[in-house]
Amino acid sequence: MPLSEIAFYVFSAGAIVCALLTITRKSAVVSALMLVLTFCFLAAIYLTLQAQFLAVVQVAVYAGAIMVLVLFVIMLLNLESEDIRVTNNWKAIVGILAALGVLAQILAMIFLSQDKLPKSINPAAAVLGTTESVGRALYTGYSFPFEMASLILISAAVGAIILAKKKLV
């Protein structure tokens, strides 16, 4: 078994464990930190799949910006002071049964499709995940949609500034 495949399985197990810790912790802050670890494990999985650009974007956007937003919401709402209780047991039982059903489907797909999976990545596909190939596609074939998205974001930022600006009397 090659080292990249071993690393993929180790990072996948880490992502699954951190994701389970994210949904089972009572503290919202600890749950958010476990979510950051899950995002970092996913970025490592992208690296094992030769998708460097996606790994950097995963860390920058999700583990950075989105988690800062989540932590600000947690601080603003002061979630630690609330007592969260499960009042309906049937909802927990339905949730556990649904999770077990999804797990059974995932395991069935893994074990029933072992002979259909490719044994290695196509060498041409390894070039597709690099920053150079993404930039080349973005600035050549998709330059007009890229510029339109930037205009929409700039107009949204200007609108937010105008709405947030205090009126001078």
C-alpha cells in the first residue's frame, strides 16, 4: 500500500472522528474548534489527492473566515449560559436510526465497489488541481463571469457600507 493511500485513510479517519466530536460536544466553542480540525483534515485529504489549490482554499475560507464568523456568533449569542435539553426521546431515536442507515449505505458502497474503483489517479488529472491550472482556466475561459462576480461583490460591499453608515443630521 503506497504512503499516499495510508495518509488518505489516516486523514479520513481523523476527519470522521473530529466531525463526530463536533456534533457530540455540549460546549459550542469546543464544537467550533473540532469543526476547524475537521476542515484541516479535509485540506490534508485534498493534498493527498493532488489538489493543492482546494487545500489552500479550504484552510483560508472555511477554517479561517467561516470559523471566525461562527465564533463571533457564539460570542454574541452567549450560548454557554443556556441549558439545552432533549425533551423528545423519539427524535433522538429517529436521528440515531437515520445515522445508522447512512452508515450502512456508506459501508455497503465501500465493500461492494472495491473491484470497480480505479487503482491509481490518471496523470493528466494530477495537473488539474494545481493553482496554475485553476488560475489559467479562471482568467482565460471564465474571465467574464469572474469579472461579473467581482462587480456584484463590490456593489454588495458598497450597499452594505451605505446601509450601515449613520445618517448625519
